[in-house]
Amino acid sequence: MSPFLMGTVLLLFILPIVGYLFGSFNSSIVVTRLFGVEKDIRSMGSGNAGFTNVLRTVGFWPAVLTFFGDSLKTVIPLCLAKAIINAYLFKVDADSAFSSFFGSVAILLTGIFVIFGHIYPCFFHFKGGKAVLCLLPLTLIFDFRVSLLALFTFLMVIMLSKIVSLSSIVGTLSLPVFNFILGFVEKRDFRYIAATTLLLCFISVLVVYKHSSNIKRIKNHTEYKIGLAKR
């Protein structure tokens, strides 16, 4: 194996592990304990170890800290991965097409493992949250346009439905769609479009799968709506 290929494979192995370890730090569990909450957030409210459940069951400031904690645990490994990838590609003098392809794939792989860590944290018995909050910084770092389009979709759905979970699901599923469309509009290399869209599809399916209980409640018209008492 050539040194270039070995370095590429090594990065694709190490960076996701770093992402998973960062993702396994669950902000909602740590923050609620710091605020003196005796019960585990996973046994309160919806049972989800995430921002929305903290806001509903514990309060505003713990939710704010959870928001920033989950955002930072995504941003830090992705920025670290991006810096390492750029330094490596500069050192080996890789061509621009490969740099774009490899850099994007490595970022998304690292992000996938951050999400894995959030959902299945090794530090908290592999029971975490739904990772919607991790998606925003991940997609902003990957491609801010895809992120903003998905965020716009989220906001439109929440304005119409008043259901956070439904908006999260639709916004998440829109990510690979917008990435695919932008790729073709910009006439990007097909390998780039295919690889990044497939990885975003995988992320979307994983996050939507974690919303299976919400989907059942949406179908039964019993899901919580903003501004209405929970039935």
C-alpha cells in the first residue's frame, strides 16, 4: 500500500472514532445533573436525552446549555477533522477534484459517528438522544447552503403543523434531496454527488428511525403540538 493510500485510509478510520467519542458526551444528561436534577433525563418527559425534553421538563437555562453543549460536541471534532484533512491534502499535493471528494466524505463520516455517539453513547450505557440538534452544525460545516435549505424546510413545516418532531423528520429527509439537486445544478463530479448524497441518506434514515415513536403518535394524532397541552 502506498503512503498516500495508507494515510487516506488511516484518516477515514481515526476521524470517525474521534467523532464517536465526542458524540458520546451527552450534554442533556450532564447539564441536568449539574442543575441538581436527581432523576435521569431519560426517565423524564418523552424519555429523550435531548434539548427539547430538557426544555419541557427541566427549564430554559439547562436547555440553553444543552443546546450549546450538543452543538460544540459536533463542531469541535468536525473542525478538527477539517483542519487535519486540509493539512494532509496540502502535504500530499492532492488534486482539487480528489480534495473536494475526500474532504466531504471524511467530514460526513466523522459527522455520522458523532451522531452514532449521541444516539448510542458509550459513556451513558448506549442510550442517548435523537441527534437532530447535531445535524445543524454538521451540515453547516459540510455545506451551509444545504443546511439553510433544510432549516427553511423545518421552519415552514413547524409553522404549518406546530409539531417539532414532524418538522425535524421532514427537515432531516430534505438534506440528501437538496444536496443532490445542488450537486447537479453546479455540475459537480458524479462520484461526489453519489457519495455525499448516500451518506446524507444514511444520516437521515438513522435520525428518522429514532423518531419511530413520534411517527406513531403523529399517525394517531396524539403528538405534542407547540402551544397546546399534551394529550
